[in-house]
Amino acid sequence: MFAESATLRRVKPSATLAAGQKARALRAAGRQIIQLDAGEPDFDTPDNIKEAAIKAIHEGKTKYTDADGIPQLKEAICAKFARENGLTYTPAQVNVSPGGKPVIFNAMIASLNPGDEVIIPTPYWVSYPDMVLIAGGEPVFVPTSAEKGFKVAPADLEMAITPRTRWIILNSPSNPSGAAYTRAELAALAAVLMRHPHVWILTDDMYEHLVFGDFEFFTIAQIEPGLYDRTLTMNGVSKAYSMTGWRIGYAAGPTPLINAMRKVMTQSTSNPCSISQWAAVEALNGTQDFIKPNAKLFEGRRDLVVSMLNQAQGIHCPTPEGAFYVYPSCAGLIGKTAPSGHVIKSDSDFASELLEAEGVSVVFGDAFGLSPFFRISYATSNALLEEACTKIQRFCGSVR
Ligand SMILES: Cc1ncc(COP(=O)(O)O)c(C=O)c1O
């Protein structure tokens, strides 16, 4: 009989992928479902990027490459960090992996020993704790709150640091809350980290280009050069260029860590898809013209969703600075009875009852380590968002 390994038994499957699967199964069974659970932009990959991939195929760039990326993409990544983040890296400091997720995974496998601690503020992106567990480490959670904008307080960070702390993972703008750290907030966290030189920083900047109003994005190594030698600055093309399926993520940091991550890849995935790498070169070096209008479009959707959710009984929805998620509280509905007759005891009950009653699929907050909340991805049309929020209002109004 098959038995999972002891390592894998410590791990949960991704809750966001599970929510999507459940919604798709209901749709296949004939139900009308609006999916607000998916973490990907709804626009197509821009044409110049597709053309670069087609050209790469015609030119026969279809063979193995260096395990952690072609030199041309590493150069493009160095140019991106210099241009957009004021950070100087050489290609020897760059890793390209098959997606942002494997970048983090490779960094954890490359660096963690059993019992090493990784500080993860909650709510977190679903995969961080489980990747730490697979790599043999121990996630250490630091809760934030809606009142504090879902951002970790410097004093709370400092209290969580022990001699076993190996990493802190920062994610701004955040999946699931959309919260993004200002320059001053990052500087305050950097000041704490400067006092603890054994702690490394993994900053997940996947949503860098999705910030709203006059909010300015910063990344921690740029704010505090004293942290440069122990920061892995991670990013990718998935969200900014709508390339989730192409599977290209990247990071830059100290060469010994980058070399260790390459060693992991040489014995596991080998290189990311060669064609996708050439597409990513075009994404980073080509026109960036669609990025700002795109962010503006998402900002309009955020405003629509926040406003409509705040009109739903028992829901409180903060206004996030970026990404394409909101993370509303459903505290006002806990302990009440849904139209099905079931009592809503948790955010997980809230999400299932909402799906059952109105066919709207959201992800419950427990999956992200902070309850009672739920995550909505508003990367879909205004018409669908309006319909979904109307249904959420109706559902909340029917809870007694
Ligand atoms: C915060 C965050 N980091 C990393 C990733 C992974 O991105 P990729 O699809 O490139 O693996 C995601 C995707 O949802 C994300 O939300």
C-alpha cells in the first residue's frame, strides 16, 4: 500500500488550488459559478511577448539551457533591477526558475537545516509555510491585523526572532491582503533586521507593478543597503505580464545562495522552458507601456469591490494598496445561521455556504493563517465583479 513520506505528511495541499477545483467541479455539474478564487490576471499575454516566443521556436531555441537561466535573461533581469529598483546585480547573482514558486522552494531547499525557523507574517501566501516544512524548517507565524493594515509591526518581528531564525519572508504587495509596505514601514523593519545579522530576508515582489493611486513601491535591499548581502529579492513575469502559464520566476541575491539554488535545479527541474525564457527577455526588455494602464484598470476594480463589500451586512473590507486581492473580515457573520440552516462557525463555513447558496467561489482566510477573513481575487471583469458582489450582499443579508 502506498504511504506518503513523513515529510509530505507535514504538508497541506494548496487551498487556493483546491477552492478552484471545487468550483470547477460544481460548474461541470451544471451550476452557475463565479470564480473569485484564482490568482491570475484575466488579460492575455501581450503580443510582443508571444511573438518573441514564436521567434525562439523558429530559431530552434528549443534545447536545454543553463539550469538557472540563459545569460540574455539574466542580463535583462539585472537591467530590470537597476532600472526599477536601483539595485545593482551581476548575472552571477541571478537565478531563473520555472515560476516564482520554485524560486522560493529552491531557496528554502538550498538553505534550511532541520529545525531552522522561518518567520512568516500572517496572512501569508498559502505556499510559504508548506515549502518551509518540505525543506525541513519550521514556520514561525507573526500575526498582523486589519487594524494595522495587515502589516507586521517592527516590535512583533523583533520578538519572533530567535537564534534559530534563518529567514523572514516579506511579501509586498501581499497575496492575500493586497497590503503594501511604504518606504518608512520597510525602513522600520530594516532597522530591526540590522540588529540581527544572522537573519536573511526573502522579499517576494511578485505584485510590484500592481500598486494604486500615488503609492510608490520599494523593496527592502533598496531601502537598506546594509541588508543587500543577506537579501534574496524575488520577482517574476507571471502577474505583471500575465504570463502565469509560461512559468518564469527570478531572484537576485548573494552568489553562494544563487549557486546553491542552481545545484538544487541541476538535480531536479533543470532549466525553465527555453521558449518561455526568451519570452521573458522580451517582457523585461520590451515595451512596458501596458503596465500602468493595467494597474489603473485593477484600481477601478478594487474600488468597486471594496465599496460593494462594505455594503454587505456583517462584512468589513479594508482598502488595500496593491495586488488584485481584497481580504475582508466576515466576523460579523460568525455564529449566525445561513439559509441552509447551518451555523457559520468559521470563515471556511462562510466560504462553503456562500458557494452553496449563491455560486460565488472565494478562499477562506484560515488557508492564509488569519481568520475570520476571506480572499477575493478581483482579476475579472467589472460586470462579473458587480454580479458576484450583489450575490455576496444578498447572501449576507439572508444570514440570521
Ligand atoms: C505572493 C506570490 N508569490 C509567488 C507566486 C508564484 O508565482 P508563479 O506563478 O510565478 O509561480 C504567487 C502566485 O500566486 C504569489 O501570489
